[in-house]
Amino acid sequence: SLLVVLHGCSQTYGDLQTYGNWVDTAEQHGMVISLPGVPGGGVYAGCWDYYGGTHSRNSGDPADILAHVDALLADPSLSIDPDQVYIAGLSSGGGMAMVMACLAPDVFAGVGIAAGPTVGTTAFQISSVATDASTAQATCESLAGTHAGDFDTQLAAMIAGTNDYTVAQGYAPPCSR
């Protein structure tokens, strides 16, 4: 399997590599883990461009991430199962992971979002819940287009901490169980 992990604002892939224990995790689970850096230094403070609800598979960060996944899948030495490709991220990386899961559910079998804003929000809405669930769902389905049927098998996990005062805690309300 392949897991693409996206860093947050003011972080780098090197931060995740140094502090994330990814090498041991990859070896323990027999998977490939990729920690790409945001192209061009990001749009704002090293952030991934998750902003808004108009994303395309053919331009910007989404195109770069999909090209990265395609390159890894094409490497026969990695033996990656194309049905076992996952994406995860922290903060802005979580927001971008959600965009990618919405935009390409045919590529990503699952998504993990840690303290990330929902699809459709702007950079200035990260500390408040400005997009309701039905709007986020409609935006996500719109991004998926003809691939929306792939949501039926896509896995998703979202977490947020109660001491996070950068990303609104309401993006991941506590579960009732």
C-alpha cells in the first residue's frame, strides 16, 4: 500500500520525517509512505492550497499530488497495489487531504485528517466553522464528479484535539460513543 502524508502550514516534509516515526511505521506495516513537500513553498506560510471549493485534478497542488502518486505507482520496485492508496494530513495538509479525497475518490481508498478544516473553507475560516456539513458534502460530491460512486468504498477518519486553537474544534466534534 501507499500512504501520502501532507504536512501543515509552517512545517516541511522534513519535520514529518524527523518527528513522525514514519520509517519504522512503513517497515512494520510493509507499506510505502511518502512525505511530499508543498510545491513552490505553498500559497501562504508553507500551506497547501486547500482553500475554496474550486479545485481541479489538472492544476495546482492537486495535479502535483496526483502526478506524485502516479510516479510512485509506476515504479515497479515499490510493488504498490493501486487499490491501496491512502492520503492523510495535518492542519492545512489535512484540508488538502480532504480536497484530494473528494477530488479523486477513484485514486484514494481512504483519507485521514488530523486537525484539518473542511473542504470549501478559506484560509481565514480555519479558526471558525464557516462551512456546514451539507455544504461541505455538496462541494465534495461536486469535486468528485463522475467518480462520486467511489465514495461507497472510501474510508475516512478525522480527529482534532480539544487544545487546538488554530483549527476550529468544531470541524471534528466529539463522538457520542
